Amino acid sequence: MEQKKGTKQKILDKARTLFNELGYNSVSLRDIAKAAGISEGNLTYYFQKKVNLMEELLASGEDTFPAAPPQTLEELDAMFLDMQQTVQKNLYFFMHYTQLSQISPKISQMQRARCREMVEKLSFALQSLQDAGLLRGEEFPAEYENIVDTLYLSILYWAPFAELRKDAGANCPEYRCHAWRCVYHLLTVRGRDAFVKSLNADFQVIPKF
């Protein structure tokens, strides 16, 4: 039993590496079996199709997102950084986000559940910082909802967008910087002072007037 469990995990690990390096569409079950040092028949004992392997990878993924809403700008920054690192570690998923939802109802359900969870957490994050006096109130209806949608939509498609920018010969900022550019205009005077003291040395996002 332990040997089977070890083989299954090895398959998952090799698949994640190959998907990240080459992309989901360019990797076959034969490629994964070869990387794992087993026969293709042995691999299909655990995963009959490549999409089944992807489903297992996503279901077994570790959630590193902060559990509690941020109380400081540093904690919000840590949240943005976690989102950025999640994309970097799971390119196999984000580079094929739309495609995977179309070929697997199970993955589509996971995506929908994750969307609801992330939107809720981002909303709580901004509300928490507003309550702390670091972010201002809304200047028009659903302003914060629009910001949350922008932050989440951006992270879903940041990886392919960065590739497009690279192909066009343009530099693409890190997602963390992009996120702050979306949020910076919400900062109160107190919030901007706190930002300058604790975060602006890492990257420049303050607009120049």
C-alpha cells in the first residue's frame, strides 16, 4: 500500500514539473510515465486520462492564503505576494485556466468554489483596512466590489498576460505591484503615510503629479 501511495505521489510531482515547464497541452501520459520511471500502463492504473491527473493535482494543492483578513498594509502586501507566488508555482493551471474549465466539470466546480472564496476574502481584506482607517470609503456604489473583481480577474490571467507582454518586447510588472496600483488610490492620508514608511522602498507605485 505504501509503495502504491509513493508511486502515485511521484506521478503527481513529475506531472506538475512537466506541466509547469512545457504546458499542459505539450505533455503526454507517456512523457509523465517516463519522467516517473514507470510504464505508461502502470501510470494509467492511477490516472486513466491526463485530465484526471490535473484534477488530482488541483484537489491536493496546499492553500497558503492567510486565514484572517489583514489588519495592516504589510499584511495586505503579504496577501498579494502569496497570490503572486501561487501563480508562479502553479503555471500549469493558470496558463490553461479557461481550457481546463471546459474539459473537466470537476475542475470547473473547483474554480467556481475558489472564486467565491477568494472574492469573499479580498472583500473582507479591504473592509478590514477600511475599518482600520487605512482605506477610504466608497466614492460610488460598488467601487470596492469592482476593485475586488479587478484583483481576482488579474491574478487568474496574469501568467498568459505576462507572456503576451514579453512577446511584445514590453516589461510586465509583478502582480504584487499591479495589485497595489489598483488599491493605492483607496488609501487615506494615514494609509499613504503607512505605505511610504513600510512598503514604498520595495517598489514605486506612488503616482507622480
